[in-house]
Amino acid sequence: MSYDLIVIGTGPGGYVCAIRAAQLGMKVTVVEKRATHGGTCLNVGCIPSKALLHASEMFEEAGHSFAKMGIGVGTPKLDLPALLKFKDEAVDGNVKGVDYLLKKNKIDSVRGTGKIAGPGKVEVKGADGKTQVLETKSIVIATGSDVAKLRGVDTDGKRIVTSDEAIALPKVPGKLLVVGAGVIGLELGSVWRRLGAQVTVVEFLDRILPGMDNEVARQSQRLLEKQGIVFKLGSKVTGVNSSGATLKASVEPAKGGAAETLDADVVLVAIGRVPFTEGLGLDEAGVKKDNRGRVVTDAHFATSVPGIYAIGDVIAGPMLAHKAEDEGMAAAEIIAGKAGHVNYDVIPAVVYTFPEIASVGKGEEELKEAGVAYNVGKFPFTANGRAKANQQTDGFVKILADAKTDRVLGVHIVGSDAGNMIAEAAIAMEFGASSEDIARTCHAHPTLPEAVKEAALAVAKRAIHF
């Protein structure tokens, strides 16, 4: 059977691309190696980790905050198998939802590992070893990413784990050593810390959350330290001895020096992710990759081979599900002969710790490096009525606006529900708003987003409540 489009991979980028292409009248099939659709995000990434974050946050709230509100529940007891079942149900509901959407849009689904077998041909090898060749006019590579490996440390999936296994540990570790202070390490470290683990995070750089605004990272680190997470920055794990009942991790200064040994029951390696292109036959097909293993594409997601496109984590840019989704929609529209575009200056990023950390646009360091003159407006949640009422006053909102035009260049939020509040900033920036535009937009009271309005007012040094 011949298709207009074959999408290899059904993560957020792949399934969205397939659906949009079907909406535009194309005959589409998807190729997926997992037993379920949704890719890393739905199966072992975004969705299960957020379920664990929510459940663990409720567990901590019950143990530490309910009494302050006059709610007596006693000491909460952890039923880890039930909590993990709650997580699994979240995954199941989402992957079934993708399956439904593909069927609803009359998209064929082929299970197996896909490989580009030549121009307009995709070879699919099923679990039974049998292969079939599908023909198509266009191919979209949407195979996502895999966990990055740490040199000198071999994961075993039980005590030395990646994020894939860290969402399903059979018991709460007494001591958890997290290697990497990025989004994944901080989120999963927060989950297990709330459930009772002693958590130490080792980071090669001298800061957490590389790539985020420095002030945001510093404030977030202080808040996480108050919660009990220990950070060893400017340090590297050079090896883990797993011969005994307790893991022995060797930790050295990043710049060199004497090593120390840290004990751990579980070591989580969370140093980032790398594009997944293994077995795709890209070299044989002539598809170019860069020095980081990413598929090289032009502004229209086209690779070096006509008819082959790539989106999501396998190409340059932030490895975020929503970035992949937007690229999937744009690629489908371009293949259909329409205009497709992604604004890479307005892609929000969220860390789902508590408080949440969210940003969109440029940070102060980026603007300084680019020589852009800017004004800053900041507003703390300690001065927000709803945050006070909720006793969730940690954090702040920071807005960076062009000094000449007042156009919003970046918004950064540390605080409860920051992940939802950042959407307002993204919409404002997408429409080229000034800080004055946000400041003059009526915000409901009492709400946390009022802090966004106040930060916008603060750009012109006229915040009302601070």
C-alpha cells in the first residue's frame, strides 16, 4: 500500500504531525516500535513523572500543610504500589487517547522498528522478526531522544537507573544520589524526597538548571535546599561501586582535585538526553547529521534528502514535547503545500518542582551577551493576595522588556502554578506585546496571575502592591 506520508515515531511530535496531515487530506500511516503510542513523553516521561509529582505533592501537603488550615488527617501513610498504580493509570489513559485519535483520523498504524530503505520506502521489522516495506511520497522522522549515558557509570535498571526506571522504583530509597541538576533530575529528585528519601544532587556545572535565567536558578536552588535537597555543584561522578549492599559513588571536583565517596541506595543518572537515530538507516539514505548526532534540517524541516523530513528531539532546539508538537503541525502543513512555521523565540519551558519554575523568551544573561538594552520588572508572590491566602508565597515573576520599544523579551516565574501562568506571557510575546500591554490588561482578583500584571507595572517602576 502506498501513502502520502509515513511518520516514524508516535511521540507528541509524530502523532500530532500525522493527525494534522490527515486533516489536510493526506493518506497517512505511523510506525511505532512500542506496544503503545505516545513515545517517551506519554509512556516513561512527561505524563508518568507529572502523576508522581502530583501524588507526592499531595502526600507532602497532607503531612505538613493540612494542619495549618485546620484539617486534621493524622500522619499520612504511603502505599507505594497504589501510588505507582495511580501513575500507570495516567499513562494508560493518555496512550489510549492517542490510539483513539489516530483511528478517528483514519491513520494506519504499523507496529515495529522503522528503517528508511530508500527514496519513499520505509522498512518495518515487527516483533516477530518479519519485515514489510511501505511506500510513501514523504517521510517524517519523529523518533525522539534517549537518555544520555554517563562515562564510567553503567546503569543496571535496578540500583543505578535512568529516568525510565526512576518512575517505578519498587521502594523508596533511603539515600538517592541524582547525577545532573537539570529538569529531570530535579523533578524526580523532588518526587522521592517527598516520599522519604534523602536526596543529593551532583552537578558538573556551578549552577542548577543550565540554560535558565541565573536569578531564577539561584532562587530555585535555595527553595529546594530548604526542602532538604543537598546540592554538590561543580562536581562530577566518576564511578559507582555496586559490589556491596550500598552503592559507593566517587565524586570529584569538576576542575580536578581529591575525590570523596558518597553512599547511596539508588543512583539516578539524569545528565540529559540525546537524539535517537539508531537503526534508522540515515547514513545509508544520505541523511546528514551534525556533530551532536542530530538530523540536519532547513527552516522547513527538510533533511538533505528530498522527501525526508525530521522534527522534535532528533533535530536542533530544546527537547520539549510542545516544541515537537508545533514542529509536527508545521511540517505537515509544509508537506501539504501550505505555510507552516514555529516561533522558536516563544517556546515556554517548565520545571514541575514545587514551586514550579517557568520561563519563555530570553534570560538576562542572554540579553547582556547580545548587547540588548532592557528594563526589568519584578514582583514577589509574598505581595500577592492569593498567594498569601494559600500560604504559597515563595518565588517571583520577572519580566524583561526592550529598553527602547518596551516589547516583552522574556518572562520568568518561580512560584505555585508557574507552568500555567507562563501561557499568558507566551501569548503576549507571540503577539508582540509590550510590558505596558500586560500592565493595562485587567486581571481577575484574587489570582496568582496578578503577579504577572504587577511585574509588568514594575518595568516602569509603578507596581502598586510592592
